[in-house]
Amino acid sequence: MDKNSVKAFMEYSDERFTKRVIFKKGETTAFVLNFLTGQQLPTHKHPGTEVYLYVLTGSGTIIIDGTETEVTESDLIHVSELEEMAFKNSGSEPISLYVVLSKIPSDQYAKNI
């Protein structure tokens, strides 16, 4: 078992957004993205990977395939490997996102039990 506090990875920089990796295990990575007001993540894709974002604090705008959606604390977002995404802190306070990049090794692992 590994245990970490997400709060320990909520580090901000005046120069640009920060990415702090919490776990890297096999084909799964978990990290925190931190943005001060006005900072943004450029448009990109994650081929072969499913992306899950959980808004820890703050509010901002996620852009999926050119469509802007406002997000706020406790929102959970899924982005598929085919979707193009970007993010910007359009709020008035810092925002942190907990992000998991994941590959499913087999459909067996994605069934309810």
C-alpha cells in the first residue's frame, strides 16, 4: 500500500501551472495540476489513455474539442483518448485538479461485482 496526502501536492508557481506526480504504477499515473488565476494547460490529446479529472478546489474552464464547460470543486470529468482537451483557470482563486491517466488491461477489470 502507498498513502499520500493530495494537499502535499498542491503547489503553485507564479510562472506557470504545476504538475506534481503522486503515483506512477504500471500504465496508470496519478498527479495534481495546480493553476493560479489566468494560467492554462494547452490543447492536447492522450492517445490510448482514459483521463479522469477531479476538481479539488476552485473553479475554471475545461475545453473539450473546442467546447468550453465551467467546472467547480467536486466536479468529476472523464476525457476519452479521442477527445482534445485544454484547461484554464478562469476563476478568481487557485484551482487544483487530481488527474488519473489510465489504461484498462482487460474488460474483466471494468465490470461491477
